[in-house]
Amino acid sequence: MKVRLARQKNCHKGENGRLLIVAGSNVYTGSPVFNAMAALKSGIDIVKIITLRRPAEIAASFKPDIITIPVKKYDNKALKIILEESKRHDALLIGGGLERSKGCYRFIRKVIASVDIPMIIDAEAIRALGYYYNVLEGKEFVLTPHANEFLAFTGEEGNFVSVREWAEKVKGVILLKGSQDLISDGTKVVANKTGNPYMAKGGFGDVLAGICAGLVSRKVGLFESACLAAYVNGKAGDLLFNDKGPGMIASEIFDYIPKVLIRKKE
């Protein structure tokens, strides 16, 4: 698989990826940060997060590189902001840390149905789809579920057969996260074997979604982005384990992402 990530010498800010993120709640404040930092470390130019005020303040204080737009709640006013901002971005990442409620799930489905740019749909956004996956019709997207989210979305256990069948059914790409990530576009199924058991902690799934979203923002194909993101996330986690051991945490992985991308390019 060949993926071109080199920049033109005369490029300008914004030409190498603009990512919009809708993630986070007043309880789960870390997801937007993990998403944004992973995307930035994958080489894109600009990340903007639309989220509630508390996670917005945490993200903005974590790194000045992260742009935030705080909203009071996820409602039609927030939807209007998302739709307007999506016109200026290359991809949308939605789902991490969002509230598990009927109201939030309706909001998520409205966003997915209305946005026209490629989407990376993660975490609660996958649960929100459930049997309403008809809103994906005509969209470009990658679903990034773990085993329980895949079960909630499909009613089936995730394996080589079911991942391919469901990717074919929804006409998108599915990246099933696990001890062995499975990626399918409905035709091919690829297994990724990088990574280690110490990545079964909070945050690493958000990092994977962020890397994938960053690559999609850089105009890498959806299937190629999912495959490369799985490899990079796992390999970066392996390098992190070599340095930090079993006490490693997800917020320590960011600087390993570009190191893996450089090696992969070579």
C-alpha cells in the first residue's frame, strides 16, 4: 500500500488538512484532546473542535495549537455552527466522549445526515446510528468501533466475515478495533497486528480515530487511512511501551506518531 504524505515546497497553511471534531461532554472531557493531538501529530495543519464549554476550555489549555468553539449544548444552534464550519474543513470526526442519551443520539444523526465531507464516526456516534444506518447513504465515512460498539451497531459479533459484510452493506469502511484490528471496505479485509495489551486503556481508541481522521483530512483514501492509522497507532503504542513499560498512558503517545509515520514512509 503506497500513501503519499509529502508536502509541496510552496504549500500554504490549510492545504495539508483541516479537521473538524465534534466530541466531548462535561463528564468525558479528554476525548477531544486525544482526537485533536493525534490528528495534528499525523501531519495536518488545522484542527478545530466544537464541544461543550468545559471540554473546550480543557482542550484549549492543553495546547494552543488546538482551536475550540464552545457551545452551550448540542442543539440546532450547534448543528448550524457545525454545518457552516464543515464547509471549510476536509473531514469531520464525531463521537468521542459524547453523552449516551436519546437526545444526543438524535443530534448525532442530524449531523451525520447533514454533513457532506468525509466522516470518521467513532464511539457514541456509532451507537447513535444503531439501526438508523440509512443516514449513511451517499456519505463517505470510516466507522471505528470496538467490539461492543460493533455489536450495538450490527447486532453481531465482529470477525473477518461480519466486518466485510457490514462494510459492504453500509457502503463504507469499517475499522474494528481490538487485539487484532480488522479493516474492510466491503471487498478486502486487512488484519493489523501492531499494538499491545497495555493499550487497552482509556484514550488509545480516541488516538486511533484522530490519526485516521488526520489522514483522511490529508486526502488519503478512506480504506488506506484506516489501515495506516491502525498500524501507526499500534506501532506508536509499541514504541511507547518499550520506553514507559506497563504504566504507559494514552497522553504519552503523541510524540511517537510522527516517528512511526517517518519510518513507514521510508
